[in-house]
Amino acid sequence: MSLYGALRSGVSGLFAQSQSMAMISDNIANVNTNGYKVSKPRFTTLVTTAASNTQFSSGGVQSVVGRDYDQQGLLQASSVSTDVAISGNGFFTVTDQLTFNSSTGNYDISGDVFYTRAGQFRPDEDGNLVNAAGYYLTGWPRNAANTGYSTTNVQSAFNGINVAATTAAPVPTLNIDLNANLNSGAATNDTFDVPLQVFDRLGTLKTLTITFTKNATANVWDITAALAGGGQFIDPDTDNNSDATMDEGAGAAADDLLIDTTELSTITGTAGTWTGTFGDAALNGTTSNLGSITFNADGSLSSVDSDLDAGGTDIGFDNSGTTMQILIDHDASTTTAADITAININMGTANQRDGITQNAGTSSLNSFTQDGQAFGTLSGVTINDNGEVTALFDNGSTRQLYQVPITTFNNANGLTQKTGNVFIETDASGTAIAHVANTGGAGLISPSSLEASTVDLAGEFTDMITTQRAYSASTKIISTADEMLEELIRTKR
């Protein structure tokens, strides 16, 4: 009977609008949930087959949940460097459990894998990046050669992103670039000292002073180098000898100076090699003659002289005339040439004005750079738009740790949502595909940003009003059909 069908249609309308109100309420509740994707009711008709064209068989309405998981939310700036958002297509890969692998030093995935757009991550007590719902961010670790990342699509190769790299090893100074001017009007024997701060292998700051002394020859300056300390230097006789010995000096510091004369010219023009072997307190307070430099008339560097006197203890210049080399062994117990640390001091290019120049005016050091560093502790972590996770240390050094992939699906709207604003893969979504950010259709990672909820409050309140009216209309269907049935029953009386 059509009246009973009308009652059922009214009931289906009540149920559908109730579902709609539940979705609206959930949306409003998650208006500030990062990465939340709005739910929208989608209504479809329920139709039963009529017995003939003269009869209508009512069915009603059915509501289903419609989600636009691929809808982009507004990106909002964050002051936290480990907050990340995705601009474009894709999801972060997360897991609910990690296990430390002592053989690799990484945290392996040992739980279920999920996907999320919520990028509000913080280090936990072990240094793993985890969001408020307890899901750990995963990604590719550095490869064994530390030259890149193992960017495989196999999720079992992912590791938890761990930022507990607390220290950075010290690096001895290997290269120095000098930019200075020497006074062209200086008198013979006038000097200009250039103190340079360098680091040894332990990260200890040392002062290496380069002294320029005006030679009696026009446009020529002699150069010496002094390492601050309290030792002495005993001149070896290198004339026509292939080997020589440097005696141990007194002092407290542990900086050995081993000099390789392979590049030096002896009186006979035959290259020879000698090595000095020192104990714990050798070669501190040493001053060594380095040679001389000559300038052109325009003040540019002309050449660097590397000729040595017989029996001298000079440290040689590169024969190209562009650099000189001071060989300093920073390990007091080392006696082999393999452990020598060479500090290359670049004074500029011949016939150019890119290093040491000679012009009128006061001698001055314009700038110098060196590549050594002290021991460092962790000061921060950054994630760039390619997903590279980098540790920052207070000595100015950095270390790349991981790369965060972007995972895409052929049908992202086919994912199933789980508690914690995460999703799981389904047959409808297709297989997860991991990409480097901004490749293969994946979006970019936006550092220090969060993706806002896609909820539009104005739209939700409007939908609430229309849902309420539709619900009231469905109740009217039921009450009206009930009145009609009551009229029918009264005909029997």
C-alpha cells in the first residue's frame, strides 16, 4: 500500500538527514584539525520496481559518506622546523610502531603502515618524529656510502625519522683562502702579521700566524709561518739527502708538524723527501720560512718563489705559484706520513687580483675563510621542500639524515580513514607508490608549515540549516501519512 511506502520513505529521510547532521557535526568539531578532510553526505535514491505503470512504489533515500581526500587545504606557517605540509598530491607514510635495529642504528617499521596529511611532528624521547596521534614519520635513510638515499618503493626499507644525532665530529682545517693587501710603500724589513684561526683534529682552535716581511728587492715580500706554542724547531740538514730527522722539542701542546718536501727543490734540483717524527710535545711555537711572493707593477700577484737554501727548513709553495702548503700533523702520537694533515693556503691566482695584492695604503687583511670546525652538538633540525631531513650543529656544520617520501595512489578517495586522521590502503585506492617530492605527480613538501582542515564553517552551518529543514520535512511525511491512515481506519466505524 502506498501509504505504508510513504511512511518508509519518511523514515529513510529521517535516517539520511541524521547521517548528514552527524557528518556536519564531525566536520565542525575538526575545524582546527591539521590535515583533516571534510566529509560530505551524498544522497542516492532507493527505488522499488512498480507492478504496473499505473502504480507507484516508493523507495526512499539513502546517504553515503563522500570524502575528497585529495582536496588541498590551506597551508599555514609554523614556527616549528619539524612541522611539514604537502602542497599538491600525496601523503606522508607513518607507522604506529618502530623497533630499534642495533646492527644498522636505525628504527625499523614493526607495526602497521598508514598515510596522513597531518604533518605536526615532534621528536619523542628517542628522537623519532611522531605526531599527536602517536604515528611515527618514516622515510629513506642515507645509503651505506653516505652519498644519497635508498629511494626504493619498498616500504620495508623505510625507517623511522630519527633526529637524535647529537654530535658532529671535529674537522681539521685543510684549506684557507686569503684576501689581503700589502702596502706597496713599505720599507725594507717592514712586517705585516696575519693571525689565522685554524682547527686541529680534536676541534681545538689554534692560531697560525702568517708574517709578510718586505724584501729589499722591489715588489718582493718574504713569508714566514708561526704556530703558537712553547716548543722549538731543530733545523735538519737536507742538502743532497733523501732523509732527515727532526729532533723533539719541548712544549705542552700536541701539534706535530711533519713536512713533506716532495714539492720542494733542493740546490741540485733533485726532489727529496724527509719526514720528522715527534713525541707528545713537539713543534710548538715553531716559526718556519715559507719563501717569498712577487707582485706585478699593477699590484696583482706575479709568482710565489719556492726555492730553498741548502739545509733550510722552509715549507714549500705549490709550483704553480697559486697556493702554498703547510703540513701540520695534529696527532701527537702519529709517526707516518699517511696521517699528515695538509693546510693549503690559497693566496690567489697569478696575474689576478683575487687574493694577495700590493697597493698603496695600509697593509690589511680583507677576509679569509677556512674549512675546519670544532666539535658540535645538535642545535636544530630542518626539512626542506625535497623532504631532506638535516641536522644542524652549533659549530655551523650540517648532516643529512633522511629523506621523507611522498606517497600517492591512483584513487586517493578510495582510502579508508582510521582513528588519528590517518588512512589505510584499499583495493579501491590502488597500491601505494612512493616518490621523491615533486616527482612522478607527487606534491612538494612545505617546510615549517601545516595544512589546515578543509572544513568551511560557513558552508557547514548552511548545510546544517538545510539538513534540519529536510529532517523536519521527513517528519511531516510520517505525520501526514499517519493522519491519512487514521482517516482510513475511521471509515470502518
